[in-house]
Amino acid sequence: MGGRGVEEARRRAYLDAMGIQLWELNDREPARVASTARGEGESGESPVGAGEPPPWLEEAPPPEDDLEPIGAEPAVEVAVPAVPDLSGVDWPELERQVAECTLCDLHRTRTRAVFGVGDRDASVMVVGEAPGADEDRQGEPFVGRSGQLLARMLAAIGLSRDAVYICNVLKCRPPN
């Protein structure tokens, strides 16, 4: 066997060892199993019958209401603080309210709230998860290495940081 044949045989052996069936499709014949964990399929017959879709393409039955997904955590009730009505609030007032916010415990460990930067009327908005240590120190989202990467990504599509609005979902850095 040549180099490519040895690699293909090794690949199929790995798939066989994991119990993964390799399906080969072409426009002349129905799907057939090329390799299985039990060594079947050499006859060219599909284990689900000619022209039938493989079992993983069949629609799963709807889940029963009283069942939870495997590994699901039990429901935990969380006290959610009342959020003030911010309709009609302008940008400077919203930024001030975020800076002074104490509605959750994250304000206790932050250096400063990280509001957002850039063009507030932009057609593109970049939203991160939460401020990191650099963002917490500087009060600006996406600084440091993440900011450099973002600037390069934006430049690749012809935009600058000033041409988009950049913010985080959380305005305070989570502990640790």
C-alpha cells in the first residue's frame, strides 16, 4: 500500500475503533456503509436499506414535558433587582446612571463601570461579554490584546474603532 492508502486505512481503523460509520455517497448508487465497527458494509448494502436516510437524519420525537435534559441543573431562583425605567433617557444620563449603578453586587469589586465607546449612531455594534482587568482599569471596552485583535478585525473589513459602537453586556468586571 502507498502512503495515501496507509493513511486512509489508519483513518478508517480509528473510525472503526470509535464505532463511527463512514458513509460514501455518489450519484450512481444509494448510500452505502464503507466502514463500520463490526466490519460490515463491504457488500455495498446500506444498513437502513437502499434509498432510506441514515437514522440520525430522522426527526426525533418531541420531548415529554416532565423530563429534563440529562445533566440539567435544578432551577435556582435568583433575586433580580428592580430595573429603573430608562425610556427617554439620553446617552449622557444613561452613562451617568451606569457609573453610579449599585443594583447588583458587581459594583462592589469594580474599579469603574465600563459603558461603551465609539459612534452611538453606527450601523455596526460590537458587544463583548464582560470587562476584563484592563477594561476595568481604563473604563473602556476591548482594550489590551482583545482591543488590538478587534482593531485588526475591523480594519480587515474596512472599519475603524471610531466607526462602530463597542460595549459589553455587563458593565462591571466580574470578580476573579
